[in-house]
Amino acid sequence: MANLLDVTGLTARYGSTAVLHGVDFLVREGGVTAILGANGAGKTTTLRAVSGLVSVGGSMQFAGQSIAGRRPEAVARLGVAHVPDGRGTFVQLTVEENLELGGYTIKRRADVKSRMNEMYALFPVLASRHRQQAGTLSGGEQQMLAIARALMMQPRLLLLDEPSFGLAPLIVEEIFRIMQRIRDSQRVGILLVEQNANLALDIADHAYVIETGRIVLGGPAEVVRGDPAIRKAYLGYQ
């Protein structure tokens, strides 16, 4: 697989505060890269850097184009969709209206409807609630809606920030199964930030561990899983 996203020497800051310090990682085309780490390590900032939401330095090549320093809307137009932590659904709008907003870049109405039907096939529960206000959905349903809305724009790269947070284990397993289907059937690259290291490593082909804004370990997911320090700190066994 070719590299879809190739990041080298990435730095990021909020005002005068540096958060990332020379981070390197990659996402393969149609692959899943997991970024693991404790709260405050820089995981969410990494996603925001890729999306153009923070000031950055270093190199970020997406599908052969530099996206370092581009505005968020320009990055999105290239095919990068971001599902932030907290899900970010429009709670006053219906499921259908949320999906329509996700397809704002699609010009033909018939194509929007076709894409929406694809999302309902991936997330059947959303089809049964298409006229329901998003704010009345369960937490798992809102997460599904957030992912489906991001997929409406037919991205090449999907950024997911803690998709399992606050959800029941069975719902988390379902969402991760759907993510695998997205990866396999639509060839979408996924950059996944996740505290549930076992789940993340189950679907990832590459993984990186970040501590205080620096990558301390990275490579094929199975190599990362086999590291004794990672097994003890993140996987709960030695």
C-alpha cells in the first residue's frame, strides 16, 4: 500500500505553548494508523494539526500534496474528514439533516440521496431514526451519526478522536466492526486516536505511542503490541 498521509517533524502549538515536538507517522492508503497515549500526551492535537486547526511546522504530505499550514476548509476539500471528540453532531437537526450537511460538497441532489442510502446501509439504526432529532439519540447512535456525516463527503482519510469514549462495550464493538468495513470496502485511510489500546491495535496496521508530544514507539501494530512496556502500560498484561 502507498502512503496516503506522510508526516515528518510535525510541531504544533497553541499560542506560545508548544504541544508537539517533531512527530513522525504515516497512514497507508486504505490502512488504519492508531495513535496511543495518555490524556494530555498530544493525541487530539495531532488530529487537529492534520485538519489545519492549530499552528504547525514540519511536513505533512497528503496524497502527494502539502497540507501543512492550509486552512481547515482547504484540507477538507482535499478529502480529509474529522470526527472530533465529543462527536459534534448538530443536536437540533434531524439525522437526515445532519447527513445532508455532511454532503455539502456533493453537487447533485440525487448523489446526496444515494450517498445517504449508503450510510443507512452501514448504520441501519440511523435509517430507522432518520427523522429523529440528533440530540435525542443515544451516545452510540450519535457517534454513528458523526462518523456517517463525515463519510458523506466521500473522504480519502478519516480522522477519529476517541470513538469509544463513554460508550457501552457492545456498542464500541459494533462501531469498530463498521470501521473495519469502511476500511475494507471503501478503501478509506483511518487515523485513529484511541485510549482502548487493545481495540485500536486489533484493526490497525500501524501504531504509534505518543508521550508529552513526542513519538516514543512506532511501527507495525503487531510490533507495537509485542513491546513489553506497551503491554504493561496500555494492554494490562506483561
